[in-house]
Amino acid sequence: IILIISVAIFIILKIQKNKEALEVETKYLKELNATTEELRKKDLQLQHSQKLQALGTLTGGIAHEFNNLLTPILGYTEILKKSVAIDSKDYEYINEIYDASRKAKNIIEQILVFSRLDRNTTKYEPIQVSLLVEETLNLIRPTLTSNIKISYEDSSDGSCIMANQVQIHQVLLNLYNNAFHAMKDAEGVLKVTLSTVKRNEAPENYTSASETEEYVQITVSDSGYGMSAEAVTRIFEPFFTTKGLGEGTGLGLFVVQGIVRNHKGLITVESVVDKGSTFKVYFPKVQGTPSVAEEEKIEFKKLKGLKPVLMVDDNPKVLKVMKKGLEDFGLEVLAETNSVEALNIFKQDPSRFEVVITDQAMPDLRGVELAERLKKLNPRVKIILVTGYADEKVAEYMKRMIIDDYLNKPVIGKQMAKAVCDVLEKDY
């Protein structure tokens, strides 16, 4: 009996030990699987990141070339518009070319939002939100299928926000595109509402960190398939998408949230499965800008009596139209295609020029390198950098006051004239 009991106890202990070992092994395997899955996701994200970086570099280079092509088109159409009667057919045709070129410029700028390495170079200005909403809705209308209708309501009374127009374009188009995908297989309504809300009407977790008393609210709703509660909590994560394979990268709303935050805004989402989703975007309301006519009267008076402007660009066609565009505002311009030669000209008499306008991507000396050498010769000279796309060095040199302002190509005479006026006001 004792032997039987001993054997039974031994077997029970053995089973218990095996069970514990099995539990430990099972736990280990689960942790190993979880770690493997996490590593797989990280590897996938790294591959996505590397592809995006390569795409950004490629996009930046292509955009630079396109902007060089657009500069003469925009520049010469601006010049032609001044030379023909406003009520003539020629003016109408020229204006069509001008408007199409401006739209091409805006498209390139939207693409470049992904490739710019430093968002600190982004320029913000007061913009009327309703104009942007209407413009973007007009852009997507031709692309929508007949089963999707658009409903738009505006009670914002022309309210303005401090923003970058291109980036807000991107936010709106991305939200519209998501709504379209959610409704593409059935009839639906894309509803866009623009309004202003008081501080106590906006989300408390947002207004608690803000001193603004009034906000502009953009609401984009769809009647599509909606999202689960879990999807809603993850919707702004990078590489997370509810779209089918090959239909989305999972980066759209991640980028949208980043843009909104950079504008001191907030984006929220509510969704019900089979009912649809609603995105609300809040931006602090600001005062509007003065009229263009008033700006021109103030600005361009400062150009009278200005010393010659030194202009540098290695592309002769771009340089020619930029020179002509600025000369139309009464300025004397010395144009040079070689950056080293431009430096030598400046060395001969550093006080000869008050303003230098230089391209960024040039052989021998890049724009920022030329700017640094010019500032050493004459710290008071004002330098405007013209670039196909702003990179991280632009922000660095702006902070160090090596350059005083920058313009993104394509540029026209009026932009350059305004930039010259602006830098002349700067006094370090």
C-alpha cells in the first residue's frame, strides 16, 4: 500500500511539474510570438519609412525641375497681363494660362509637404477658411461618382485662421478622400460644415491649453460604413488603415493630425459602424488681412531709390524672367548665372548692393553657402533665397540670420518685390 501511495504521489508530482513546465513554455512561446510580431511590424514600418524617405528625395528633385519650368511660364504671363487691355480676348487667354500655372504650382507644393525635411520653414498667414473649403470642394467635385452628393453649410462669416494654405488644402482633401472611400460602394452624402464656436463650446482638453476665445470649426461627415471603437482609437496611428489592400498607406490621417497640431489646432473623430464617421477640426480664430490694394500702396513705395539688386541663378531662362519681373517694379537688377562670379562682383564693392536674390541649388556655391560668404563681407546686406523646395538648411540659416527670407519657386515679380520690401524692414 505504501508503495502504491508513493508511486501515486510521484506520478502526481511529476504531472504537476510537467504542467508547470508546460505553462512556462506556453507563456514563453506567447511572448516570443508577440515579440516576433512586434519586430515584424517594426521592420514593415522601417521599410515604409525608407521608401518614403527615398520618395521624398526623388519628389524634391523632380519638383525643383518642374518649378524651374513653371517660373518662366508664370513670369512671362504676369508680364503679358500688364501689356494688354483687361477687356480684350488676349487678356482672357493669358489669364487662363496664368491660373492654370498657379494651380500647377499649388499641386507641386502639396506634393512637397511630404518631402520637406523641416517643417520650421513653413510660412503661416491669416487665411479665410471658407475660401479654402470652397476651393477644395470644387477640386474634388469632378472626381466623385454619381452616387455621392455634397452638402456644404457655412456660418463662419468669413472667419480667418493663421495657417499655411497648402497644408490646410492637404488636410481638407485627405478628409474628403477618406469620406469618399467610405461611401464608394453605396449612395452617400459628404457633408461639410464650417462654423465658429466659443471657448466653452470647443473640447475642454483643447481650450484648457489655449487663450483663444473663439475657434473656427470644420466638420467633415460621411454616411459610409463607419469604424469600430478599436479602429477609432488607432485611426491617427502611422501605417494604420481601414482601407483594403493597396488602397491606403495608413499615413494620411497621421499627417493630417501633425499638420493640425502644427497649426495649434485639434482634430477629433466620432464613428458608428454602418452609420458613418464625423471628423471635427478646430483652429484658433484670428483677425483677417488688409486688402491687397492697401498692401501694394504701402509696400512698393519702399522700392524707390533702392540700390541695384544682385540676382543669381544658374538657369539662364529662369534668371531672365526673374530679372524682367523685378525690373518692372522699377528696380535695377544685375543678373549673374555663376555663383562664384557673383561673389567676385560683390567683393569688388560690398556696399554696392542692399539686397541679393539667389537660387539655392547651384554648382560651385549653393545659395546658402554664397549667402554666408556675402554676409561676412557685408553683414547688413539682405539676402533672399529662392528654392525649388525648402530643406533643413533653410531653417538653420534663417535662425542664424545668414538669409533674411526665402521664396519657393516658381516666383513672379510681385512676390520678389514684396520680399524685397519685407527684408528691408528687418533691422537686426
